[in-house]
Amino acid sequence: MSAFEKPQIIAHIQKGLNYTVFDCKWVPCSAKFVTMGNFARGTGVIQLYEIQHGDLKLLREIEKTKPIKCGTFGAASLQQRYLATGDFGGNLHIWNLEAPEMPVYTVNGHKEIINTIDGIGGLGVGEGAPEIVTGSRDGTVKVWDPRQKDDPVANMEPVKGENKRDCWTVAFGNAYNQEERVVCAGYDNGDIKLFDLRKMSLRWETNIKNGVCSLEFDRKDISMNKLVATSLEGKFHVFDMRTQHPTKGFASVSEKRVPYSEVKERSRGSGDGSCGFHQSSAECYAVYPAHFKLGLESGQKGPLRLYFIRPDGESADCYQTPDNLTGSLWT
């Protein structure tokens, strides 16, 4: 296969920013997206961009007192498109981007920084009430209903006497009817825990030996199918969530990546589906909404890698962007 026949990842727009970006999200049903992070002076920032004539136009910049770590539109309606954010002060805010001076909902949900956030029940994705889940350095995972002030509808925290682990990532899933819904949480010690919100119980847990950087279900609004977990040291795990063994849990495959340059010729020539990584963390994985077997992964060293997940759960060939993307914004 020649270089021209291979799938290509091409930069459409690239823009340098003068602050640290922690998260970015598309504004639903638009050519707009938001970026969230913090300035060097210690304040938080939300920027709203729109793609116009092949370039990015900054529509609005919102500066807040606390750095903003994460955000989601997942619990908002398509009409409102409110942005929910978690900040370094442990605060959960919901913002109307048309009038961002004051949040439409606010709660001091955690004692420490909110590392991660996810939403469900909005945007026409998933059955049931709109809910937001947050994970924090204080070791707790909390589920919030924006219609209910102050108190979470569910609070998953270590029992008395257990060490509190830093929660790095959370994800909703299994929201295929009005009753069923799960939250999956990943922690700095490699723990992955699956909470059943209908039974209010821990359904399954495992440990992947390295800190869990991201978790992603292939779809939130169907019965659980695939769960992808990325971790420190460049490990990539795919769990088959369709069948749970009573003692062994869910079947999974994982790979320890090696530098890309050492294996790219072998992987292209053999067609065995293997693909190399730099020896760095696999920080983030996102499913492509139009094709749920495709996913994009990013790491600390900068390159983006595109994956195809085979029906048997194994990852096929990946294709990567150039290495020099650190500190840039791609869309």
C-alpha cells in the first residue's frame, strides 16, 4: 500500500494559544467549539470559536477566577446548549454561553479539583433524566441532576478507612432505557470501577496497573458494547462489555506500545493490526460519532492516532499526525 492509498489525517486549521488548554468541546449542531483552561496568572478561561471560511474566529472570551479543568454539553438540551464545567476549586458550574456573566447552576461539589466531567440525557443521546457526573482529586465520584440544587443524586466514595484515590476520568454508558444507566470511573492507581446507578451498587472493578487517563464507551445510548481505557506508559485497553463472567469480569485485549518508528513498516506490511506508540501516556480517546468503530487517541508527545476497532475487540491499523502538535489546537 503506497503512502497515497493509506488513510490520511490532515490538519484543517491550526492555531497557537497563550494559555494552557485542558479541554475542548464542539458546541452541538454548529460550527463552533469551546476551549477551557487557565492563564499563567492563575485565572480560568473559556473561549468560543467558530470556523469561518477556513479559519477560526474568536467569538467570545470568558475569564473566571478559578482555572477550568473540564467541560461537557452532554446534559444540555439542543435548544439551550448549556456548558457544564468543573474547576480547580471543586465547583460545578453550568453556563449559558450567550450570557456567561453568572452561571445558571452552581454548586461546590468537591473539596478539591474536579478532574473530569461527563453528561447524559441531553442532546437527544441516552434515555432518562439529564445528569452530570464529576470525578475529583478528593476520591469521590458524584452524579448531579441540574434540576436539583446543592445535593448530588448519587455519591460514590471510599468507605471509611480506605485510601482516597485521585479520580482522573469518568464516563456514562448503558443508557438505553429509562431505568438503566452506569458510570465508569478510572483512578490514578489503575483502578477501573463500574457503578450501576439503577441498583446503586458497584457492578465490576479491575486494575490495569497504570493510572487511567481516559474511559470511553463506543456509544452511551445502547446496551454496553465496548469500553476503551487508555493509561500511563502508553497502554491501550479494549473491554468487551456484552458478557460479564461472574468471577473474571469482562474480556479485554491490551497492548504495550513501542516507538512508532520501530514497527510502522512491519505493521503496514503484515496487516496484523499492530501499531506503535512513543513511550508516553495515552492521554485521551474519543469515539467518532458517525462511525463507532473509529476512535482518535492523543498522547503526551503530541501525535494524534486514528484507530479502527475490529468486531473481536482488537485494534487495527492506526494512522498518526506529525509529532510537533504539543501546545496547538486542532480541529
